[in-house]
Amino acid sequence: MASGDQPDELEDLETAGQVIAVGDKIAVSVGKIEEMLQTANVGADAYSNALEAFSGAISLDDGKEVQALIAKMMQQTQEMQQQNNMLRDQLAHSSDEVKELRGNLESVKREAMTDVLTDIGNRKYFDIKLRELADKAMTEGEPVSLLLFDVDNFKDFNDSHGHQLGDQVLRLVARTLKESVKGRDVVARYGGEEFAVVLSGAGLEDAMKVGDGIRALVAKRRIIRKSTGEQIAAITISAGVARYRSGEPLSELIARSDAALYRAKDAGRNRVQAEMMPGRAA
């Protein structure tokens, strides 16, 4: 090797060293970028913090390309944070709308199942709840009894005292029924001056006691004409009671209770009558 060739060799070695150093620096930067990108899985805030820290570690001699990459990544991070904030606001707004809609639906459902005059369940509510308790009776073996009530001589009362006092009578009976049963029991206006009570966990004998207690309470109460304070004659009710027989059509249960109600009226009203048991003469 000629002595005149040594400077070129040294220059080549120096250039190679610079290339290796730059390559090592790039490899470190790439490793840091990979670590930084992993924080994106944690969240936008963690990613932004890591990006700022990495950006501050980049010196001017690391190259304009790296600096440009960092600037672009920081811009994208800011855009991502803005989008996340917008999405968070939209989700919060949507959540409030869903809650309001659910509340409105529940309100509509209650109104659809409530008798406007008496503020107890209506016929639709009665049909649904009777089916639910009948199904429960079949699966759990728990007794269920139905009581049908009717206001005695209601038409005559309406004709004598007017429909406003008649409505007051219906509200009084409904309130008495509701106050006389447990929360799991069903109270509904069956139609006109007829009311229904479905007792969960009560056999025929217990249902008769409940029915007679309600009858006695109604008989003690008085209707008062608000305009004059005048006390109107006592109101009485009659009731028919039947126990659900597992698997039977609900129409048969209602028919037995209704038949018992008519026997109570035929016997003089203001009384509770049980269904006719199988094999027993009428």
C-alpha cells in the first residue's frame, strides 16, 4: 500500500464511523418511537405526554426529518384528543337523551296501565298481572286467589246523587282496596263499578278473610258532599272469591269468582261468597 493512500483510508474510516453513529442514533430513535406509540393504547393523554417528552429529547442535529415526524405526530395527537373530547361530549349527551327517553317510556307505560279515575290498575294491567301470578303459581306451587268486588246498588246511587258523587264512591273503594293488601298483590278496576284483587300466596280461606275485611271497611266509610258537608248513606260492596287451579284457563278462574259474586248479591249483598267447590251442590 502506498504511503500516499493513507489519508483516503482514514477519511473512509471516519465516514463509516459517522454512518454507524447515525445508524445507532436512528435505531435508538426508532425504539423510542415504538415505545411511545405503545402509550397510545393507554389513552390520548398518556400518548401526548410521551410524545412531548420524546420531542424534547430530540436535538437539532437529529435531523429535520425526525423533527418533522415528531411535529406531525404531535399535531395528530392534538387532533385525536379533540376528537376524543367531542366523542365524550356526544356520548354524555346521548346518555342523557337515553335516560330521558327511558323515563318517558316508563311514564307512558304507567299511564297505559292505570285507571284515570281511581289511580289504580286498569283492565289491561289486571290481565297482565293475573297471567304473571298464575305462571308463578304453576312454577313455584304458591296459591293465588282472585276476588271480584262490585259496589252494591251503584246505579241507584248514581241516579239519586249524581255522577260526581258516584265517582267519589269509586275512588273511595279503590283506595280502600289498595290500602288493604300487600305490595305484591294486584288491585285493579275491572270495569264500571267492579274491582279485582289478586292475592299472591293466599288460599281460599285467607282470601275470604281479606275480602271480608275490605267489605267491612267500606261499609264503615261515608261519602260526604263537599259543597254542603252532608253525609250520604253508607256504601256497601259484595265480593266473590275463587282460587286458581294450576293449568286452568284464566277465563275459568274469572268465571268462578264472578259466579260467587252474583251469589253474594242474590243472598242480600254486603257479603263475601266463596266459589262452589267441585262436587258441592249449588
